[in-house]
Amino acid sequence: MIIFPAIDIKGGKCVRLLKGDFNKITQYEKTPLEQANEFSDLGFNNIHLVDLDGALTSNQLNEKIIEKISKNKKIKIQIGGGVRSIERIRKLLNFGVDKVILGTAAIKNLQFLEEACNKFNNKIALAIDVRNGFIALSGWKKQTNILALDFVKKIEKIKVSRIVYTDINKDGTKSGPNLKDTTQLSNLIKIPVVISGGISSIADIINIKEKKYSNIEGVIVGKAIYDGNIDIRELSRTL
């Protein structure tokens, strides 16, 4: 199982949100590049990177930071946040990222998702961000009436490399992941699923690893690392 330490970037800074609320934002001392290098030095081979400015406004002010992080060849980066075109995907892949995460644009337009997956084989992941079972879009600000469980059935034949499933109500809360809904969704499809939202301790991660869910590929860990609930060095020894 892959452990993805998370780095959220806003205004060039490393931040975390509570339940996706931009009014409840915590900024951290280390730069995104410093944080990425620390994760790499500790032996993490994968990083989950989110461009929050891109997600909100498609603003690419974090472009140079993303490019610098991508030059670290020891880590595989999956990145999301406001990716809405084939050209943008190509640019990020040319930086050296491993996978590009599509969200709002792909959910609104399955033709775009399919085209991206066909052009960039095994390089496209899909973010499914869920609040009370229903998908939210546009940086979680727009709530839809689309049930996540219904939506995944529509994409099962599209060559998505992985799904990043985030329970918005859990995100940033350190209250434990929503394993029930995540595994329910993962059982409907063959696409590997990554759990996101609510990880509070190393015990949460070990619990997921030991249960050996057949279609769970990994887990994203964010706020619990930055707030010190999880010792990143101790976590690295579980790899």
C-alpha cells in the first residue's frame, strides 16, 4: 500500500484546510519544496500535491514551485488542482510528475476524461470529492446531486489509472478515515482507489494496511503530519 504525504500549496505556501474551507486555513513554516525534499529524504517515494490556487481560479502562480518539486527524481508526484485542458496535462507531465489528477472538468465532461486517459496512458487519476455521499466540484464549493456510487459506474470502462476518494467531512479533521464509504465505492469498480480525509494516526494507516482491502491502492496523509499527531520519521519506518 502506498503512503502519500500531502502538500497543499496556496500563494506559494504550504497550507492545510479544514473540510476544504478556505476561511479555515493553516499556513506552515516550511516551503512546499522544503517539505517535498524532507519527505523524499525520509524515503517516501510518492507525494500527493494539490495546487489550491489552480483549483479555485485556474491561476498558475505556483507553476515554478511545482516544476522545482517535480525535478526530484526520487519521488513520484500526483498533482491536482484546476487541471482543465489537455495542454495543461501535457505541461505537468513534461515537468516530470507521475500522474495528473483531474476533478471538476472531468466529472462535468466524461469525453474530456476519456480523451485524457487515451492520450496519456496510465497517467490520469480522477478525484472524487464527496460530501454526504454526493460529489462536490470547483474546490468543493459547488455541491451536486450526483451520487458518487452512481458516477463510478459511468467511468468503469474509461482507462483511469486511480481514483482519489476524499470524504470532505473528514478532510483536515483528524477524526479517522471513512473506510465504510470508501471501500463500498472501491468494491464497485476495478480502478484502484486511494483513501483521503481524516487520517489521525499511524494506527489508522496500519489498520488499512493490515485489512488488505483488495482494491485500495494507498492512503493520503496530511494535517496529522503537519500538526505533529503523526511522527513523520516513525511513519517512514512503516513503508
